[in-house]
Amino acid sequence: MIDDVAPFDPAFQAALARLLAWRRDVRHFRPEPLPAGTLERLIELAALAPSVGLSQPWRFVSVETPARRAAIRAEFARCNAEALAAQAGERQAGYARLKLEGLDQAPDHLAVFADPATSQGHGLGRRTMPETMAYSVVMAVHTLWLAARAEGIGLGWVSILEPARVAAALDVPATWQFIGYLCLGYPMEDHEVPELERLGWERRAPQTLLRK
């Protein structure tokens, strides 16, 4: 039981707001490795994320061997070429500028899966919404993302991958659901404005609250 249940002070609240604002999808990394034990410690913090029925369905796979990294890189190249061909006109040129070098530069690669077959949690809360298992893993990824950023570590989420091919390349259980492929390392540079905005691909839209 936590004895101190008072709200965090304004200084912490302001720092948290800055952390949320500076959380970025990093695409360019410096080559130096993270300190020993960093990845394990970040995963422990990620496991503090909420999960449906306390199922903790996240499964983290550190991709370290050159052959497996090469397989993921080749899969990205294949999917990226298809995505580029699907764009048209100026959008195609803009998409071509969005080069993802994290797969080549980032010292750490982490594949994240959901294990819907886990007995942890005894099925609580997911009978009518089984997708909450995947939602729980996304929460863990976001928690890891913030924890990494708080230490000056960048994270890039690679989404241009075919889930079945990733699972095959990493030889994970067939029941696992691929959620994301993460590149981690120290960012080449920090920007207040997201790269997609800087390159003119998209702009952040104002948020609205619907009241019913």
C-alpha cells in the first residue's frame, strides 16, 4: 500500500507535460549502444502498464542476431516498396522522403507481441472485447516509450511490416499477435515538431470533446 497518496506537485506535473510533448517517433539514431541492463529495466517499467484482467499479455523479443535483423530489414523494404507504389503524385514524392533509417542505425531492436492464449488474468474483462489484449500491449509500449524518453533514449515504431512474416522470421509461437517493431537508441537530434510535420506530410489536428 502506498502511504503518500497526495497529488504530485506542480513541478512534477509540468515535467510530465514536457515529457508527453517531447515524446517523438525517432527515425535517426546515433550508433553508440545503450548502457548494459537498460533494455531490461525499461521493459520492467513497461510491465507496470495497465492490462485487462491483469493479464499482462505483452511478450518482448530482443532481436539481436544479424540474420534475423536482416530478415526484418528485407521485409520492411518489400512492404515499403508496395506502400510507395500505392501513393500518387506529390504524395509519392513526399513518401519517398520519409526514409526510415532506424532499422540500420538503432543499436537495439525490440519486437512486441500480444499473447491472447495466456491464462494470466483468467479471461477477466475480455470475453466481449478480446481486442483489449492488444490494447493492453499498446499501453505497455507507450509506457516504455515515455520511460525511454525520460532518459533521453529515442524510440521508433516500425509499422510497415507484414505481421505473419515478422512472426515467422523471429520464430515465435503461432498464437502470438504482432503489435509492433521498436528501434531504440540515442536520437541523432531532438525536435519540438514531429518529423512528419516538418516534412509537410501531415499536421497535428486540434482535438474536440464530444458531449452526449
